[in-house]
Amino acid sequence: MTYTLLNIVFLGIVAIVAIAAVVVRRAPRWRAVGLAAVLMLTLTAIFDNVIIATGLVAYDDSLISGVFIGIAPIEDFAYTVAALVLLPAVWELLRRQPSHHDGES
């Protein structure tokens, strides 16, 4: 199985959870997610390149797409994207719904 195929499956599951969050509850605060995405994707680019350059991680060339950011395969970024979408979606799904009894004695 290629990393791209693995990512498609994984990101598909994330998409289902995100859609459920929007349908069942409400959309996460996408502006906040976007700001977090800039930071997290930048950090992923920096640290993944360092980790690969130092030899801590290596990839089988036959299992990657050949698209890189620096020396990090683009597939490495799927996990960051998944976290950026999944965490706020799950947060919305698990957020306690205020009841009409809240605040009453």
C-alpha cells in the first residue's frame, strides 16, 4: 500500500467525522483552524525536513508520490492536515449541549 493510498483512506475517515460535526452540531471555527494550519504546517515542514535529513526517518521511493516540500514527501503533511480537521470536529461533536436547566438553582 502506498502512502498516498493510506492517506486517502485516513483523510476520508477524517472528512466523514468533519461532515458529521457540521451536520450534527455546527462547523468548527474555521478561521482559528486556518491560523493553526499555517503554524502547524510550517512546523511540520521544518521538523520533517530535519528528521529526514538527519536519517531518523527514510521513505521507500516506490511508495511515495514524488512530490516534496524540501526533502519531505507531501504525504507527510496528511497527518497534520488530519489533526487540524479532526480535532476541532471531534471537539464540536463532544461539546456539551447547554440545557435549559443550566444556570438555574
